[in-house]
Amino acid sequence: MGDKATRAALGETLNELLADGFDVVAVEADLSKSTTTATFQDAHPDRFFNAGIAEANMIDVAAGLAVTGKIAFTGSFAVFATGRAYDQVRNTVCYSDLGVKLAPTHSGITVGPDGGSHQMVEDLALMRVLPGMRVVVPADYNSAKSALRLAAQTPGPFYVRLGRVGVPPVYDADFRMELGKAYVLREGADVTLAACGVMVGEALQAALELAAEGVSAEVIDVASIKPIDADTLVASATKTGAVVTCEEHSIIGGLGSAVAELLGERCPVPMRRVGVRDVFGTSGEPEELMAYFGLTASDIVAAARQLLE
């Protein structure tokens, strides 16, 4: 499925942030090799803390370090960092507005053969409902590096959703993500494809396929789920009159819900949500699972055709 995984940005970026003067530390739950925080551990062992297989402790240790003024990043897998440790994220981090930056990897169904127990498709819903939590979903390696830097620069709780599988590049190395900003990657007039994460590449491919049919699709990378870029999305929906949301997440509570809530109040237009439809994941290779759950460019094209009919 392409080039670098967004998880590959984590350890490297932590090293760069420290070199640039950010007082960062990393707290892990015994998954440093998989999440790539081992890169930071190797370079700065005095700034790395392994809580073991105890994600609740990982969050609480990070919170304690944040109280002392550190910029505390946590790793682990998305299913554990947001699910198993939800009480600590809510009551210790968000309730006290602490500078803990959750950057778990292995989100969504592209985790692959690990199966439904490890394929987290509810994390955006859990994180964006928390008061004070910022939520971003990078589309590729370069945007992941920028998202992690943005998290370090932003006071308070922050969630950066990272993935396991390699994804094609969308942005150049000099890309700088902004909180609350969506990016129009392709102008269009007939339908809006609003995507995040690995689905940005699928939406761009879908736009090419639709263009071959004479349909002009606008592609927007909604990298910032919370806060969401209301102006860009409303402007696009007003122009095209039809919106398809595309996410590697449940259609309940994630990007599709966020866009529907926004447009329902400010610009009601026909919508379709491409995503995981109220089911758990299952074991398989990433490409197989993308097709199985209806998350491919072809599925986006089909959803756009339904709207335009």
C-alpha cells in the first residue's frame, strides 16, 4: 500500500523535537519497537519510561511528567491507549488539561492479521468527545511528522492517530499542519470527498476515476477532526451540493459524524459516509480488509455515484 507508515514518524520526530529545544519525554507500554519510540529510547534513555503492559499507568506517568513541565508523549497501540486507558485519559489528562500527547499507532483495520481485538475503529469517537482534547489524523509520513510537532507546540491534551501500514506520500517534507485546518488537495464542482488518514490516498484515486466519467470531485484532507475546519467544509459543500466522507474508522462518531453534525447545522446537503459500518474488525491483510469493509477508491466512487443519481 505504498511508502512509509505514519507510525515511522514518531521516534524520529521526538528526537528532532528534543534537538530543537522542546522538553519532550516518551512513556511507553512495552511496545516501543512497534510504535518506533525505541528510536527515541536508544538516543535518550534518560527521557524514556516504560510502564510495561499497563496502559493506565502509562497515561498516569505521562500526566505526572506533564505536571512537572515536560511535554509527555505516549505510545502503545490505539486500542489500548484510548480504550484500556480511557478513564485515565478522561479524568487525569483532560479534566486537568495536562500537556499529554497521545500518539498511538496501529489504528484502524489496516493493523491487519492481528484481528478485531486489535483493530481500533472507535478511537476518534472516544477522543473527540473529551473536552479539551485536540484530534488530528495525518494522511502520510510527512504530515505525521508535522502533526507530532504541532502537538508538541500546542498546550494541553492532544491526540495524533498513527497507523501501521505504509501509505503513499501526499505532502512534501516542508508541509506544516495547522490545528483546525482542512486542506483542499483537488478542486472540484460536482461532489466533495472529505477524507482523513489512509483514506486521503483512496479519495484522490477515486477523484481520478470519477474524472474519467466526467465527474468533477473536490478532495479535502480533513486532517484536523477537532477542531474541525468548518469554513472550508461549508464552502465546499455549498459549491458541490454533495459530500462523501471517507474514514478508516466507524461511521459512528468519527469524521463522518463530525462533518454531518457541522453541515446539518450550517449547510444541509446530501451525504454518504464511507467507513466501517458498526462492526468489529477481522483478521486479514490490509488490502483485503480495505476491500472487505468497503474502504477502497472504488467504494468511494460508488458512494459518489449514488449521491449524483
